[in-house]
Amino acid sequence: MLFSTEPKDSIDELFDRKKEIEKFKANINERMVLILGLRRIGKSSLVLSTLNSLPKDYIFIDVRKIYDDTSKKVPVEKLYEEIRSSLSKLSRKERVKSVISRFNISLDFPLGVKFSVKEMKENIANVFNALNEVGEKSGGIPIVFDEAQYLRYSTAGLRSLFAHVYDFMKGITLIFTGSEVGLLHDFLGIDDPKSELYGRYYSSIELKPFDPDTSKEFLRAGFKELNVKVDDSIIEKAVNELDGIVGWLVYFGKLYLEKGNDALEEVKILGSKLVRKELEEVFSKSPYYLYIMKAIATLGNARWKNILNFTIAETGKKITNATISRDIQNLIKMGFIEKENNEYKISDPIVRYAVLEEF
């Protein structure tokens, strides 16, 4: 179902991503693959659907799931538990079970037993060694870290482990998805001479929002599945306001069944509630992020000087050019704003709505 809100897990359920699917398939045996795009654009769906279409075992870790909101960390024991849990599903296959047994890996997480960070990293490395052997015998095994930029909060340094996997475990493909593209690049440090992964080759696949015509086709196809007739003017208005973000188009389709012509307004209200927590987390990291986003949201497209003047007026503080430039760059890295022709805009229309209505 096109209007299902869960990540798609079958290629038959994906809409208009043929080029991205083919590129992903062509690069599935590279050492490292990055799947990039805005939040709610369909990265997880692309990965799961494509992998399920191939005769391959794989491991899929949702890093957001193990991010601790209180400590602002990704505890290494939770990461290990997720990897171990995924491995236990593969262990039903006899060839995988025999490898796990030889590497002396326990699939039962011992309750009440505490391991040091070093021991946990060794446990993860041991699992990777086992997976590498499985991959070498079966044509490669992808290990996916979904929303991998959160790994920068890990309580264990993981770049050295990933570098070791990249260099010596040819049976494994590392796949990282990320909506905070700049922060994912910073975490991996591929362009940072101080990083263990510096200079490593990687394949990159970027998912863009649907263009207006594709967005209309998507909505029409979704409504056709449900045998619902919707006037073209309603579809046109939804596309104009939701800007090709697949997740919001899906919500519009579902809500239209319940709310009819009020569905678009309901998407804005529901969507702004969903992104509020994300924005609160972001705004807690700098006293100026909110005002920068407010300036851009208010103007639609804002030049650097507009943002500086707005932020100074709202805060009543003297703010240096360097501070504003740094914070703007950070918001770009986090995927919330983008720069085009010397002007800045908010990438997601519902985020813009939330900034104006919720803060």
C-alpha cells in the first residue's frame, strides 16, 4: 500500500525509485555505501525493499531506536544487543548457526551482567568476524546502520572498528543511511585526515523529494489503490504545500480518507507535532538556532544579513558574524536548512510550519 506509514519492505511497494534501486544494487558489494536524503524521504524503505529483493542475508540496525534521550548517548551495550538480536534471526539458517557456534557467540544477552566498553567493542568485533565469514561464503552480507549520524553519540569509539571492517573484512558491506548528511560525513570523517576512515572510497546514493508531477502521480496511484476519487485541484494544492516529501504525502493520503478536504490542514497540525520533539532537541544545542530558523521560516527565503538582523532584534544581543555563520552551517549539516543562490530556506515545509506555529 502506497499510503502505509511503515517503511516499505518490498520493491513492489516503492514508487518511482528505479534509478536509486538500480544504483544500490550495482554498488551492493562495495566496501561502504551511503544512502542520503531528508527525513521522511524513504531511505529506510529503499534499503529494506532492495535488500529483500536480493538473495542476501543482511543486518539492519535502527540507530535512532537505541539513542537515549536522557543521556544523549547511544550506549554500546544497546548497540551490541541490537546487533545480537539481528544475528539471532539469521541463526535460523544452518550455515549461519554453525559459524556463530565456532565463534562462541551467545545469542542470549546475559541479564545483570555488566561488560566494560572495551569488552563490548570486542563482542561487536567478534560478531563482525562471524558475519564476515558468512559473507565471504555467500557473496557478501550488508550491515545497515539506519540514521547512522546518531553513532557519533556512541559511548564507544566506532570509527576504528569500521575502518578495520572496511580494510580486512571483505565479506561485509557497510551501509550508512543519514538525514543529517553533514553530521554523518563528520562522524565518518572520510575527508578528515585525523579520522581512521580518511580517504576511503564510498558509493553515495541521494534520495531527492519527488518533483511536482511525480508527487501528483504518487497521490493518484495511492488513491486508485483505495478506489477513492479525488479532485485534481485538491491533489494540486497538497503537492504545492507538501513539496514532494514522501512521508507527508503518505499522511495526506491516509488523512484524506478520514478528513476529506480538511486533510491538508490536519497534515500540517499532526506533522508539526511530530517534528516538535526533533526541533526542541536541535534548539537546545544553541541559543540562536530557533531565531535563525524563525527568520528563514518568516521570510521563506532569507539572505545571511536578514538572518543576522532578525536574530539580533529577537535576542537583543550582540552576535558576531562568525557565530551566526557557524550556526547556519550546523543547521545545514543537520539537514534542516539549505542554501540556494545565496539565500537560505527550510528544506521541509512541515518543519517550516512547525517553526512558525509551535515556537
